[in-house]
Amino acid sequence: MNVVFVVTETAEEVLEMVSNDVAGLLEAVKGESVSFPFGTFQYDCHTLDHYLVDGVYRQELVIYLKSEQKKTPTMPQF
């Protein structure tokens, strides 16, 4: 199945790939983070799209990612 990774905030498509293990891929991206050479993201949501190409129905999984928020350490309050 065709899989597309999209940044939710910008709608930028960051990767398109084909996977035969969609369930495994979804489980993996729902983990702590998803890393690419240009940044680290977190899973936001996904959609399964169906479309018609040359009379044949196709499926495409779109995985939306949000930019990972840097956590700033906080000082303990006394």
C-alpha cells in the first residue's frame, strides 16, 4: 500500500513509500517519535484514502506528524 507522511502544521509531504506491513508501520509511528534526517516528529493522526486511477481503486495511508516539542527543563518549586 502507498504510504505518505505529512507534517500536520504545514501540509508538507516529507516521505512517500510503499509498505506491505501497514499495521506494523502504524504501530511503530505511534511510538515516542519518528525521525527523519531533517527532523524529529510525533504521530498526530492518520487517514486511509481511496481513489480511482485508470478504473482501478487504490488505497493510500496518510500519516500526519506534528513537530516534536522541545521540553524545557523546569526548576523545582519549593
